[in-house]
Amino acid sequence: MSGLRGSGRSPIGIDPAGRFVNAVQLSRTGNRWRVEAAASIPRPDSELPVDVEELAWLEGVLSRQGFRGRDVVLAMPSERLLTAVVDLPSRAAAASVAQIARAELAAAHKCDPQSLELACWHLPERARANSSGRVLAVGCRQDEASRLVDIFEAVGMRVGAIDIPSWAIARACTPFLGGPAPSVALLNMGWQAAAIVIVCAEVVVYERALTEHGLNRLYLAVADQHELDNDVTDHIVSEIGISSDLPQDQAQSDLLKLVRGDIINYLDNLASEVRLSVSYGSQEYADGAVARLIIHGEGASMPGVAAYLSSRLDMKVRTVAPTHVADCSPSLSEICGLPVLSTALGLAQHPEK
């Protein structure tokens, strides 16, 4: 890639979690974003973290697909994050909030406070006479953050920030966060883990990694139970899903009926976790007003998934992809329609400078 960021271009937002490395680069004119480059690149082994050899190859791919510059913003995988809601003492000084949050997060996860990279922010006020407020603390272990930075910088990329995925997707979904009901739930149907986030008045008030509900669990169950290879499993789950518009011969297929049952079971379990999270978050911060769910990530492309989750959760459900929130050229319209790129889009919007 060129040694300088392309004129007027954002850093490259890179989400390295899951089966694909997802990358987006933007430009901005006024209040409109435009996608200048986008890619979703299959990884050789999604069970292993990215390494220098993989990134050296990736850099060449990004250059050939129109990315410019070496400035990047990365997402820390949701399953690597540690979270805690921290009640502040009634007389807590503003300067001590981060220190208190660090100590409480470390205690909650039984680790050394000095071993953590930390971000925290104030949550909406609640009626608590004995408290000066609450903060949501989110962190990761410094050695994991350093490793992520080191392998990207080893191939010549410049890491401007490691972002929290919840804030990246909230940033990407900004056009959908207003209106008369400003609280919304965001569900990342990721490969290694799902993640539920609740945003109230454009502030992330709740997030939870659902490590037992990654899309990989569904794929593994389908492949094992029906003795299917990876390509066939991928085709049935990602291309057919639970669509109601199947040709007659496919709709009557015994195999597809069985796999459909597996998918529905997976979605039902996921919906139960979403329901619990939304119930807690809405009671605490949103006055019960969370009636919208935005889905993104690899699983959000599954045919029929939005309609099914809407029926199970009694909520309005929609997907979000770069085409919904940014302009793009016709040559990029297909890839920018992928909801798996939404986190990378939010990363590219990061105000890192």
C-alpha cells in the first residue's frame, strides 16, 4: 500500500475476528460518508488469531482492492473484552473515576488492575440517592492488545487505535439511533461469538458477549449431525437459511427440512439471550422502550433471519450494511451490502486524529 493515506481518506477500519478479515476505508464530504474501498477476505484458519504471515499477505490484497495508506483502526474481538458496571461513590471526584473503574473491573475478573487497557463512560442517571452515578467499564488485557498492535505494525501498518466493537457498530448505526424511541439493541451475529449491545440516546449502556452462540456452533452442529462437508454446510446455512421462498423441489428436501430445524433451534436460543439482555437494559436505562433490533455480522446475511427474529422477539428487526449508511460506487455495491462489514465501517469512522 502507498506510504501515505489517500487524499481525504479515513484510516482503514479492520475487523479481524471470525472467518473473514473485514476492511473498509471511507471519505467524507460534508455530513455524507462514502465507501472508497471495502473487502471481506476469507481467512486460512478462523480458529487461530491473525499472525504476521497472514497480515503480510493481507496487505497485498488490500492494496489490489483499492485501499490506500497504512493507517488502521482495529477492533478487539468481543470475546476478549472484560466488562463491568461500576457504581461510583457519592463523593467520587471526576479524576478518580477511571481509577475506580479499573479497580472494580479487575476485581470482577480477578486480574491485576495494571494489566488492563481500559475505557469507561458514564451511563444515564438512575434514581439512586446513595450514588453519584454509574459507569460502564470495558477493558482487555494489555498483553492481548500489545500482541494485536505488534503484528500489524510488523508488516508496516500504523495502528491509530484499538476500538471497542460496541462503539464501532453504534457509530456505524448512527442514522438509525434517533427518532421517538432513541433506544435500540444491536446484535452482532459473529462467527466466534455473538454480542448484544443496547444503545440509549447514542450511548452504549449495556454490552454482553454471547460466546456460546457464535455462528461456528451452528455450522459445526449441522456438519456433524448430517455428515456434510464445509462447502455444503456453508451453502445451506448462508444461501438458503430459513427462507420461505424456496423452489418446490428444495422446499420438500428432507435434508433442508432437518437443517432448517437446526437453524431455528440456534436462532431460538439466541433470541432467548437477546430477550434477557433487552429486558435488563430497558428496565435499567431505557424505560422499557427498546423495541428495535439491528442485526449485523456474518449471520445477519442468512436468508429469513430478520423476519424470524422479529416474530420471536416481537420487535422490529432490520439488518445494517455499509450501503444503508454510506454512498458507494456501483462497483462496490455488492460487497457493501454485506452486514459483516458494518463493524469495519464504524472503525473507519473512528475519530482517531
